[in-house]
Amino acid sequence: MRLIVPIPEYCIACGSALQQQIPEGEDRLRGVCPDCGEIHYRNPKVVVGTLIESEDQVLLCRRAIEPAEGLWTPPAGFLEMGESMAAGAARETMEEACADVEIVRPFARIDLTRIGQVHQMFLARLNDPGIGAGTESLEVKWFPWDQVPWSELAFPVVEWVMRLRMEDLDTDQHRIHHGCLHWLEVGSPMSLESYDLSDLQSLSLIP
Amino acid sequence: MRLIVPIPEYCIACGSALQQQIPEGEDRLRGVCPDCGEIHYRNPKVVVGTLIESEDQVLLCRRAIEPAEGLWTPPAGFLEMGESMAAGAARETMEEACADVEIVRPFARIDLTRIGQVHQMFLARLNDPGIGAGTESLEVKWFPWDQVPWSELAFPVVEWVMRLRMEDLDTDQHRIHHGCLHWLEVGSPMSLESYDLSDLQSLSLIP
């Protein structure tokens, strides 16, 4: 699945070639169909996933597919039509880690403005001890928090979410995090240093 | 702007008529292009908005457009590519209520599974006292919380968010809410009673 929302060139309703226009009452270019009038909006997509914890360990999947094949990530994927965020996160966890989880609570919500994604990660725990590599994973493994493979994490957003969680565990804080990974348009988009962490709010919860 | 994510019938990359197929490695039907192979995913869209409070009052807009023309809602709209949720909420507030706001904190995140939307509402306050009706609003008005026009609110999600906020104000609680409005497929989709409020978590914050 491609990560970035594609730019439509043809009309999804009638197949005609689109024109880039600013529709009446709007302020930016959209793909507009000259034949049927359909306006094609491009909007960010939602990614949902889980941080699964058990006895000071966290469950990670090693990706079997590009991008970031061979690198580690918590289970996560695109929210589908008709499902809640919590249900989507549990579904992705079953698909990628063959793990049946209970959602504990929302943990971090992060905007990825470069690629038009909104990530919502939940804390979760296993309903059943069985785990295994799904079709998109090479392997699935428990990592003690002090042995997380930081240099082999798949994406900057993964590193950010996991560092926030480790900070909370180290300092015995219960927090919920909202923020934005805004790409600075220099450096590698796979490096955390290429981003400004804007709009970050870490709110402390009553445990 | 239509509320529900449209079903693609033609390929956005080449204009060919799509076929409904289950792509390899997937588990559900997608629109697949028989000519260029493009797979068309339909995913939920993100709506961002603000609850603006000042001296026990909340700012509402009366909608100038369908759906729910003439009814009241906090400023909200679709998140655009390239903007953070907080920036999108502030932009929508400027567009609909001509109001320059500071985002205080995330307040409620609600999935609308019937129409494929994820709503994120923020608490906000004015940077400047000026307000006014934008092109999509008939009027913009401060309502004391005990005079909110409950029977004239635009959407069930608006009623739910505002009732959660009023409950928090009445009981002097600082909370952050996550949940899902799951339509029961009976009754009117404009009535709160037609929904199951699933996955609801109201987490108490340290003020």
C-alpha cells in the first residue's frame, strides 16, 4: 500500500481527465471534473496501532514489506471504513502479530504532515499469550524496554512514540500525547532530526 | 462538500473503469484498475474543530449550507493535506467564525463509523475578541452553557461532544474523551439514540 495519498488525475465518478481549479467558495486548487463536476478532495489518512506491553517488554514486528523492510515497528496500519479506531488497531495487531489484544487506552496521536497521515497509537495488552508473524511481518518479538533496537526502528514516528512511552515508564508518569511531526524539507525523511515536533502536548492523567 | 467518502468507479491514475476485486494479500474488496493495476483504497477522513469558551459561554455557528442548514455547530471541517490537526482546527475556526484562536488542548476524539469520519475537537480560546459569520455560516453567537440550543444542534456528534464538555464543567472535571458513534442501522442517522457509544474512554487529567 502506498504511504502518500495519490493526486487524482482522472475522475472517480466518470473517468474524465481532471482540471486543477479553485472551486467556488474555496481557497485552494482541487481536481475538478469538467464533465460531471465532481470535486476530488485529498485528505490525510488515519493510521492506528498498538504498543503491547507485558512485564516490562514491548512487542515489535520486523517488516516483511517496503518501505522499511527488515526494520522494527509496533503493529499499525490504515483505518478502514466502518471500523472504530480501537477496532482498527486490534485488527492490525491480529494481522501483523497474530496477537489478540485488549485496548487499554489511547496513548499518542501524531500528525505526519509530510505524507498526510494521522497516527493514533493505543496501549494494549494480550488477551491470549499466542503471537506470530503475519504475512507482512518477518518476525514478531518481545523486547525489554532497555533493549529496544532504536537504530533499527522503521519510521521516525515509531521512534518518537516509543521514546515518549519509555520516558513515561522511566518517570512513572501516566500521560497522553498529541503532536505533529512537521518535516523541515531538509535531510532524510527517515530521520527524526529532519522534523520539527510541533503542537506537542503531553497531558498527565490521573492513574 | 459531501460527507461520505465516495466509492471510486474509475481509476484516478488512468481513467479506466474499475473492477471490484480482493487484491493479493488482502481480505476485502477494493476498486482495482484492470489496465494500470492501481488499487483504490477508501479510508475515513479526519474532521477537526474547536470548542471555544469564554466566561462560561461557548461559541457556535449556524450553518449556511447543507447538511443541517440553519442548525448550530462548533466550527469544524475536514483536515487538509500538509496541516497539523491543531492548525486545521484553527483554520476552520477562522473560516467559519472569523475567529483567531489559540488551541488549549485536545478534548474529544470520536469515530463516526457510519460515514467514515474521525472527529478531533479541541478546547480553544480567542486571541482576539472579533468574531463574525464566515461564508458557510448564517450567524455566529456566544451561548451560555445553560442556554445551548440542544434541540437545534446540527449533528449527533456535536451533541455528544457538547454534553461531555458540559458534564465536565458541571462536575469540575478535566477529562479527555475517546470514543465511537456506531450507527445501529435503525432510526434516523441524525438522532443520538440511533447510535451505540462504543469504545468510550473518558480519562481524567491532572489540571
